[in-house]
Amino acid sequence: MTREIFLWGMVCLLILSVTTLPAKKGLKIFISVDMEGITDVINRDETRSSGSDYQYYRTIMTKEANAAIEGALEAGASEIIVRDSHGSARNLMPEELNPDAKLLREWSGGPFSMMEGIDKTFDAVIFVGYHAKAGTKDATMDHTMSGSIYDLKVNGISLPEAGWNGLIAAYYHVPVIFIAGDKAVCEQAKAIFGDIETIAVKEGFGEACLSLHPQKAREQIKAGVKRALGRVGEFKPLKYKSPYTIEIQFKNEHQAYRASWYPGANRVGDWGVSYTSKDFLDLMRFFMLAR
């Protein structure tokens, strides 16, 4: 009898210890949303607040952000930060955004730019509405950060905005796991990040593009985010070896000359400038002030 009481007591203690264990923490996700890579967007008029079609396309942009949020929530995300990363950084419609996500708007003036808000507490990064780097063939509205940059390299590797932003995420040891945008940026992302999930919502044909229906695009974005988070442990941050060297090729000499005055910067060719540091944060500061 005494032995039975003892065993029953042990069982009760085990049950109590299991039931009082803290719940497994959900995933914390960072979503950066640009606009040129949103479904059907093909003209600057559609991405600027002064454009006649801008209000329509910011609605599409918000819906694609919601598709990514929904996919993340269904995959177990418990905290989601959405960074409005286009133009004025005041494009996503707060009232229409999924209420389970928080929205970061406007530019702070700091070096994190499209990745403002990222830190080491995040489990993964998602890109929506992204586009190819400047000078890419058959790409939709290709550019790199601004119209004044022809090429951006880090440690000799030419990068689109997704690559630069991926390095910022890697500064905090956070991997990029998903990108949605035009076909060209999806191909570039695969080359940079490896086997991440990609959804090409459109394909460029010179200055034109062939797009999915917006509803189909949203369905694929949601499913793609769920797949990515289903194997989140497979992804690694985009790490380059220190020291880091950034090289910017501008589209005019004026900016190259101006950037060359940054302490430690060097001219590269006629319209280029480079900067080297062991700390990637130094490169971020340089890039913020030089362009």
C-alpha cells in the first residue's frame, strides 16, 4: 500500500511538472515590403502617391503583405513586424493590415532603412514586393536603392536590395527564408541565399510584364511563406567574411566624388567608390551617408 501511494505521488509530480512547463515560444517574423515587385506593378506612376493608379496598387501591396502575414500565422508565428520599405515608407494601409501584425512606417534617418526594426530576437525574414538590381535584363522596374546607383557590391558580389538587406539581417544572425517579386529577383535571390522559397508573381518582357492574377499571387505567397517557415531550421544567415568591402558604382561622377570624402573611402574607377571595415555596421553607415 505504501509503495502504491509512493508511485501515485510520483505520477502526480510528473503530471504537475509537465503541465507547468512554459509553452513553446512562437516564431518572431520580420516582413519587409517593397512595391515595385508587387503583382502587376509596372510603371512609376503606380508607385508614387501623385500617380492616378497609386491608391489601387497600394491596396494590392497591403493585400500581399497580409498574405505573407496569414502564412506566417498559420505556420506558428506569434509576433510579426511589417516594415513599409517603399518610397515614403507610408504606403501600406494600417486599417487594412492584419491586426495580428505591427506596422513600422516612415524613415528614421538611420542606416537600417528597409530593415528598420530588425534585431537578434527574430527567427526569420520575409521579403514581399521586391525587385531585381539595376541593369537586370527583363526585370520589372529594376533599380538598386535609388535611381542614382548602377551597382552595389559587397566583397566583390553584386547585390540587389534583397542581398544588401539580407546582410543587414545576418548582422543579427537572422536568415532570409522567403521572397516574392518578379522572376528576375527570385533568380537573383536563389543565387545569393541558396534554396530559399521564392514566388515569382510576374515576369518582365523588356518594359512590359506578365503577371499572375492578384488573388492567385496572394494564394501562392501565403503557401510559400508557410512552406518556408515549415523548414525554418534549414536556413542560415547570409554571412560574408570580414573584413567587408562595399563598392558603389554611381550613374554620375558628382556622387562618386562626394562619397569619396567619407573618411576611409576610396575612388574606384571613374564613377565608383569603396569602403572597407571589419564591422558590417560601419558599411551600413557609409552606405547611408554616401548615396
